[in-house]
Amino acid sequence: MSDHKEPIEESNDLFEHYNFVVDQGQTLIRIDKFLMDRIMNVSRNKIQNAAKADNILVNGKPIKSNYKVRPADVISIVLAYPPREVEIIPQNIAIDIVYEDDDILLVNKEAGMVVHPGFGNYDGTLVNALTYYLRNNSPNKLADAHPYLVHRIDKNTTGILLVAKNEITQTKLAKEFFDHTIKRKYQALVWGTPKEEVGTITGNIGRSLKNRKVMTVFPGGEYGREATTHYNLIKSFGYVSLVECQLETGRTHQIRAHFKYIGHPLFNDETYGGNAILKGTTFTKYKQFVQNCFKLLPRQALHAKYLGFKHPTTNAYIEFDSELPTDMKTTLERWDQYSNHKLLDAN
């Protein structure tokens, strides 16, 4: 049997990608039945939605779900998938919805909110809040309405998150994430100043072999998945810098792991060592200043600032930009003042 599949792993983008090369002895069979026999826990409806969204390619061309598979066909399919199912309890939690129509909505997520229920976080999540909102406040108000996730951002990362309101929209958006046609820009405060003002960080990202909660860069590509982060320096404050990052891939903790890898962990990122004073002087006043900044910004300094994409229904290109949250803004102002005073003292 020469069928071959390559599911996506360790990704904040919620999709699976499978490749199959059809065996030479394969008899003619509908592609939806062929795929149901080879992909675990997938319904015919989900495969048919993938076909409607042009997410099933045979020999590089989109096909319909009644296509008959032939020997040596090369099949590629992108499927949106939910995280492991747990019972979703609708909860009336305040959320900042910045845009909504019949197919999508965008949320400006605050720090401290987990996106989806899971181990240790069974309620109080964004999905709990969105489920309540869709059933009670949304224009449609369907009793069984629920959000369809297409990507995630970390609990203590703030910013723009795109959510689908139905499965066909989710499936189309999954393909956009897979094709890297969705533009995502983040802003981060990092320790030190990168040598290059404009640069690209590459290196496979996967779970650490020593600590499963931490992601590690494997530059040799022996583990993990390919990951690419483009960045440009917005401003250096001497000991820390504000950078803008554009993601080409969406791996778990991608920006956090990549900047740790190049020696510039995110400011106050406890998981990746950024919660220590990594740059600067030994003066007590400086140490106190940094500790005060840590209290102002008690999380990794990362914000999902911009999202641009083709609307899955209208095909119009739309974009959204969000302001930095108060904790990051205030911390940047403090560093700006500190670096200016330092320059004045030097003159």
C-alpha cells in the first residue's frame, strides 16, 4: 500500500493536512469514500465541505466530492478540526468583538484568557464566552450556535483572533492559513537589540525533549515542524527593543521560541527565561526599575496586532489592526523615559 499521510502537528493554526498517493491497484471509487476509509474520525459531511471549499486537490487541481479516484492520483486535503471535544458551557463573560457578520467574527482577546477549554481550564475561556454570545446576543441567536476556531493565541498574549461561525467558513479559512495567505503581525518587547534591524528567523519548532510544556527550536530539522518568523526593529531602548513580527507559519509559541533561540527572549516571558534581568547594569535602581516593569506587565510582552485576509464568502480583502493593551503601552513608555534619561545623563 503506497498511501502516505502527513498530518500537521504542533500548530496554533487549527488544521490537518493529509497527502495520499493512490495505489496502482486501486479500483475506481468516490473520493469522499476513499478519504473516509483513510482518515480517522472524519465524517462524510466534513469531507464534502472540504471539497466545496476547494480544499481537496487531485494532481494539483480542486475537485468535487463525487470525483472517482484513479491509480497514481496524488491527493491533498486540508481539514479544519476542533481541539479535543469537551462539553462547552455557555458563560456570560465580557469580550471585545471588533467585527462580526454572518460568517466570521473577530475578537480582541485580553491577557489571561484561555482560548479553548482543556486540561486545567474547563471554563472561563473565550470559547465559553463566544458560545454564550452567539446563542444570546448575535444577530442569528441560534440555540445550538457555537464558534469554529481556525487559530489560537496563548493565554497571556493579547490581540486579534479570527473565528468562523459555521463549518464551511472554518474550512475555507483553514485553507487560507495553510496557504499562508493570511497576514499576521505581532508586536513584542524583547531583551536586547537584534543585530539586524530586519531579519528572518527559521528553525523547526517542536516540543522540548526534556519538558513537554516548552517548545524548542531544532535547527537541524530532526524534530518539530518548519517555522519562519520575519521581524523588523521598531525601536531600541538600549536594554530592550520593540519588534514587529510577521508569521509565515503558526507553530505553538513560535515567536517566543524563535526569539529565545536567537538570544532575545520576550520581556517577562517566564516560560522562556525572559522574566530575569538579562541585559543592563548591576545598579540597584536599574534592578528596581525592571522589577517595577515586570509588575506593570505580569506576562510575556506579546500582542497580536494585525490580521489581514480574504473574506471566505465575499472574497474581499479585509484587515484589522488593534492598539497595544495598556500594560504593554505603559511599560514601553517607562522604557522610553528611562532610555532618554540615560542619554541625558551621558551628555
